[in-house]
Amino acid sequence: MINGSRAQCSLDSRASECFIDEAFVTHYNLQHKPSCKKACISSTPFSVEVKGSVKATVTLHGQTYKEVRFGLGKDLCADAVLGHDSMRLHDSVIFQMGGDLDPLVVG
């Protein structure tokens, strides 16, 4: 959830920062500050024009993150992309996949 509204969030281990989709911001009338820069999300060829910044509270699996700073982008793969700046607050981030092999630990 972002500011109490249901949101589809993607965790991106290659994104250095968090991003939020412009359509989500408009739909939920979130305040943002304008700016203009380019930033990379995930692999190098995919970049997004950052049109501003948004600060919001994110609740994910019972954990609340206050004052998360998002870059404002258009046509993202989800309502929000959570990058390293939010994931690095944790000792580790575990994705339960349900496969038969032993855990794959990357560090």
C-alpha cells in the first residue's frame, strides 16, 4: 500500500532508487515536486525520464516505511518500483519461489 491505497509494487534489485508511476500519482492525487532527469531502472537499456519526486508512506507485508522518496516516471512496469534505497534497510530480502532446489543465496 502507498499512503493507504492498494498498489502493485515491484522489487528491483538493479534499481538504485524507488520510482512511482505518474498515473498512480494522478489517480490518488499525491503531491509531487517537479524536476527533470534520466534514471535507469533494472537493466541499462531501460531508462525513465524522472519528472519529479514524491514522498509517501509504503506498507509492504506488515512493514511500514515512512517518507519514502520516489522518482516520478511514466509507464512503469508497476505502480511503484522499490529499489536498493529501500531494500538495503534490511539485512536480506528473501523471495519465496516454491521450487524444489536448495535456496540460491546471492551476496
